[in-house]
Amino acid sequence: MNTEEILSLPVALPDGVDYDDYLIATYLASFAAVWPIPVLAEALAIEQSTGTWVAVPGETPEVRCQHVAKVIGVYEAPDYEFEVPQSLETRNWIIQVAYPEVNIGEQLPMLLTTVVGNISMGGNIKLLDVRFPKKFVAGFKGPKFGIAGIRKLLKIPKRPLLNNMIKPCTGYTLEVGAELFRKAALGGCDIIKDDELIADASFNSIKGRVKRYMEIEKQVYEETGEHTLYTVNITDKIPKVFQNAKRAVELGCNALMINYLAVGLPVMQALAEDPKINVPILAHMDVAGALYMSPLHGVSSHLVLGKLPRLAGADVVVIPAPYGKAPVIPDKFRNVAKNLTFPLYHLKPTFPMPSGGITPSMVTQVITDLGTDIVIGSGGGIHAHPQGPIAGGKAFRQAIDAVMQGIPLEEYAKDHAELDIALKEWSDPFGKGVAAR
Amino acid sequence: MNTEEILSLPVALPDGVDYDDYLIATYLASFAAVWPIPVLAEALAIEQSTGTWVAVPGETPEVRCQHVAKVIGVYEAPDYEFEVPQSLETRNWIIQVAYPEVNIGEQLPMLLTTVVGNISMGGNIKLLDVRFPKKFVAGFKGPKFGIAGIRKLLKIPKRPLLNNMIKPCTGYTLEVGAELFRKAALGGCDIIKDDELIADASFNSIKGRVKRYMEIEKQVYEETGEHTLYTVNITDKIPKVFQNAKRAVELGCNALMINYLAVGLPVMQALAEDPKINVPILAHMDVAGALYMSPLHGVSSHLVLGKLPRLAGADVVVIPAPYGKAPVIPDKFRNVAKNLTFPLYHLKPTFPMPSGGITPSMVTQVITDLGTDIVIGSGGGIHAHPQGPIAGGKAFRQAIDAVMQGIPLEEYAKDHAELDIALKEWSDPFGKGVAAR
């Protein structure tokens, strides 16, 4: 067979086929108007499964029948019907390709190789979505705790959880960190995490932090009756990342944190599926923008921050919030959270943790946007409270309580001094119009 | 201290400082003309080291002194001096930030978290380069074999090596693959690799391929006196990827292949630094475009395909070539190869393996561009030779011999039939003007 003959083979997936045998990937292709995208889409599907740019002897009809990827949709936006404007320089296409599940198996690396892979170098092409069949997802355990499991650990059935990230980000000693931990815990933070910029540092070790912080956790619990999860950042090379995790759990740490894209999704999955790692995993988002920020390349945010870390077993995923310092389109933000929580076969829902410059004044808005099954992440918004971190934590808890009781923050602040001060200090710190309501 | 006071602290790195204490990262920032980038650059440097968007109590002068990242250069392109044109909508800046090495340690995950990390979500910001101090690189073993080591294994001191990737990419049986392997080896391919789309598949296992292909390798060696490295694709989830590697080596495989970005750089580093994995590692580039293709986001190609896999110990890295099916700017291509081979402390040079639609007609050009210390990768250009894969391999070897002897391909083809046929079949298959010379 020559190239023309191969391209002329029917590659469309007939209606009535067993969709459980396929993963459906959706791409944006933005190309110069001269390119014949509907034909090239089929070439792409062949290239990412059985074939290459030229017919080769081993690519028999039998091989193609079972293993070729199939173009099941090519849609132009806008959808020109009677004439393509001559002035058009670029045409935008949405392409859907069905990949045989058997080509990939139930694993993330070969998934990425197949649906992102060499396609990522083919021009202006962005992966917008992947729909996973049951057979594929069956190979993943997903979050060990998820939203319900973490709520059960903390005995907090309904309200949003409060997370504090210790600031400064790095460079501080154990004793400085311990004081910040104590204050954040006393202030009512349900989860306290390391910043992503500190892990097992020469000047501040994981072992030191776990031992000291967990002692403080017990002391604070005696005082307040509230538990705090400490997510220690175990990010490291292999095998040290696994040793860090094991040692942290042995030392009594009640949660872990990992920079999941910096170490790779397979590392997080291995931890999440290890029965000895019997604590929740908080997944930090750093590096994600390198994959999703371009409108024309890479992989959409709801995959990078949503479906993929959920498949890999994250119990909490930190996501950039549109209220603070990160530039984020609110619809994209909500879509990430949705992908962490919607029904996905047997996988438990993962907690979205909006983060990045969040202050108590934004609590109403974040709950309006995402609901109450969230972890609200704040670093500076707690530690830099004018009355200190304990008051900073209390201000957030008061804001959460107000929203849960349906009371406007300004109203609730009248007899809650910490919240009152926070609202006045940061009514709209980033000028984005997110104010107390 | 308030934000203004913190921002007013001197963060520039004074001349005469010990550069071995810092990693120098270079960024492109492309922002709306209204943004005060020189001030924001310092905020970024603080955010990625000790601080956050607001001053926090733990960020003492001592912490800042030792751990804050320092902006050491902010350059606008063009470099406006007396007036910024009012019509300007976007301004482009090159920013250099020195990160204290002690913040990161000698590991890739915390490197990525620090230099890409949350910055990647900050707008139109792309990481263009990282210069590594000796202290950092000292923590890496780099390639175990490198160019010289692989040349020694194969007893080929000077000429470019020839690699064949078995096509079809996936979906074929062991026996189909074995025949293609045999023919490619008989044709003179020095390295034969799996396609990135097949690893330990349910229909074609690693164990089966290694046993069968290595038997054939021995038979072909008896016949031709030339050895062939078989790089079996061990890509998989953790810990299976490590089990795959160990088993492949135990079964006698003489090389490994890994989709290094799909599994994550730390996996490849762990394999490369494991003394039991005493064979070369070929690193496949798939997924790379998701990181480097955007001109405004992500990470430049010479890091993704060059310095980073070299640090992580790749002996060969597959890179997209500008002659074939991938869109690549030739200068970028040459820069990737340069970053794989230039002096980098104690790290051995890594073989660049240009690939993607290469045919014998392009051999002169690829050697002109990159020199002779390369692996030339061809899949379809060997298997689809009109006289079959053995002739396909021979045509490439003849083209390599011709260039090594300084004889134009057309001339050499006069008494080398396989080359002659290949040149006629594919004089310029992608219309890029790369012809036989």
C-alpha cells in the first residue's frame, strides 16, 4: 500500500462501536489556512498508533484494524459551509481521535506518550481533553482518602477546610517554622503545608520538621480539640522521594505533600497506591503553567491540574485561584475543580485547593464559585495578619463560619475582631474587585 | 517590614560574588506595556525563594541574605532609552535571576519547582536557560556511556551511527517485529529502537522482544561482524518501569529506551545512576513539545531536549530534525545538539539523535549541521525502501560512508544501488529543499 491508499482507508469510528475500547482525545489545531486539516488529522491518528509518514510492510490490514487510532470528528470553528473567507490566515479546528485502549494499557506514561507525545511537536496543537473508558480507569486506584476520607480524619463533615502554607517559602530554620506551625494550628488551620520551595533542605530537614511539628500538633489538639494535618513536602529525586515518604510516615506524619509535576505523575501514583503510605497526599501544582498556559500548545489546565492528578491518586490538588496573584480565567478555574470532583467511575473525588494570594475577603466568592467541598489555601493571608498568624487563621475560620451561616462577612465582622481587621487590611489587595460580601 | 521596604532591599548580585553558589535562570517576559517589569522581576525573585506577595514575620534579614533569589539583569528588547513608543502594546524583557544553590540541593525536582514552578503560571513567561554551578552538577553522574562509551561498545570510532525505529509503531506481533529487527540489523543499523508507542504491551511483551531480538542480534553478528544495540522501551508506571529495566538487562538486552518526559526525568536519572543498569539509555523526546513549543510559555527546547536529559544521564536523546515531518527552526535544532555535547563540568557528552522523516538524501545536511558525533534516526526511511529494510539500512550506511569520504551522494550512488534507489524515491519528500549533495 502507498500513502494514498493508507490514507483512504476508513478510519472513522462507526456508530455503535464499543467505546470502552477507546480513549477519546480532543485537540485544538490552529493552522495556516492552506493546510488540509481533515486529511492531516487522519495522518496524525495513524502516526500516533500504527503508522508513519510512509507505508511500511509491517502495517498490515490486521494491525490497522485493531490498533490504528481513528479520527471521529473534525470540526472547524467557525464552521464555514459555503465559502472560506479569502482573507483568512489561520483556521481553527477541533479534532477528536479515538485511541485503542489496548495500545496504551492502564498507565499514565504510555497515556502521555500516546495522546501528547510527538503530536506536541507538530505545530499549533493543544490537547483539550481526554475521555477515559472504564477499562482504562479500572487500572487506577485514585485517591486513597479523597474528600470524604479527609473529612472523616479531621471530623469536619461540611465546611470548607482551611490550609496554611508556611511562609517564608524557604531559607528558614526549624524553630522559625515550628513557631509558624504552632500559630497557624492555634489559629484553626485544618491542614498546614510546607511551601513547594522547601523539601528535605540541608538547613531544614524533613525529619526535623515532622518530629517537631507533630509534637506541636498534639499539643495544639490538647488545647483546641482540633486536629491538624501536616503535609510535609517529600519532593526529591528517586529513590529518595520514596524514602522521604516512608520515613515521614514512620515518624508519625499524618499527611504528605508532593510537587507532582516536578517529580512526575508516576511517582505520586506509586505513593498513592502503596498501602504503607496510609496518609492523604496533597499535590502541589508548580510547573503546571509550562504545560497549560499557552492557548495553542501543551495540555489544558483541567487535565494537568484535574483529571491527571486525580487518576494518580491526589487527595488534594493545589490550583491557582483567579482572585489573587495568578492570572486565571474564572471559567477555567471552575472547570479544573469540576474535573477533580465529578463522577469518574470508581475514583473518589479530590479536594480542589484554590490558592495564591487568597485573603478572608475572598471566602464568599470562592465558596460561591466552587461550593463547600474545598480546601482554602492561604500563606501570606494568614501569616501577615496585622495581629499575627493566630489571628490570621481565626479571621479565615470566621469568614468560613459566616458564609456557612449565610451571614455577610461585613456583618459577621462586627463582633469578630480578627475578621474585621483582615477585611480592612485586605479589602481588595489585587484590585480584582473581589470584596467582602 | 512592609512590601515597599522589602522590595527596596538590594537584590542585585554584586560583581565578585561566588557564582558557584548560584544557578542563573534566564526568562522571557512578554507583558502589556503598562506593567513595571523591573519592579515585578524583583517580586518574582522573592516569590520564588523566601517571600510572598506580602511581608511575613519569618522573612528576616538573615533569611533574605542567604536565601533570597536575586535579579541580576533586566533587559528590554528593543532597549528603549529615551522614549517608549506610545503605540506599544507589548514589551519584551529578558530577566536573569540568580537562585541560591542551597535552596535547591542537587536534584531535578526541586530545580524544576524553583526555576519553572509557580512562575510558569504568572503570565507570558518562558524559561530560556539555566546556567548550573559546579556544586550543583557535582550531584549528578550524567551519562554512564555517552558518545565515547557507545562508540567503544560498538567499536565505531568516528562515523555517525545509524538507528532504526521499528515501524509500524505499535500493534504488531513479536514475529513481525523480529523480522523487521533482523532486516534492519542485516542492513547495518547500529542501534535498533522500539517506537515510543510500544512498551510492555499485552500483545507484545518486553520479555518476548528482548529474548528474540537478542538471539537475532547474535546471529546477525556472526554473519556481518557488526554488533547492534537493541534499545527496548521500558516506559511504564512505577515500580514497573524499574522492574522492566532490571529484567531486560538480566535477559541480556544491551541497551534501554525510555520515554523520559512521560515517566519523568527522575526515573531516568535513577536508572542511569544505578550500577546494575550497565547498558546505555536512549531517551525519547515525546511530550517535549508540550513544554517548549510556545514562544511565550514553558521551557526552551535546548533545556527540555538538551541539558536536562543530559543531567539525568541519557546516553542518546532523540531530537526532532528540521528536514523531515516536524516543524523545527534549524538554529534551535543545532542549539539542542550543542547543549547535549558541549563541555559541562564532568558530564560526558550525550549523542544527539536527529529524527523524524529522515531519508538518505538528508545525510549530508545533517552531518553538515551537527558533525559526525550523532546517531541518525530513521524509521520509515529504512523500512519503506523499495527493496525492503535491508536495502534501506544499506542505503543509509552508504550515504554515511560517502559523506565520511567527502564524496557527493549522487556520485557515490552510481555504484551503490541501494543508495541510488533511495535518493530517487525520496529526493525531497517533505518539500523542504533538503536534497542529496
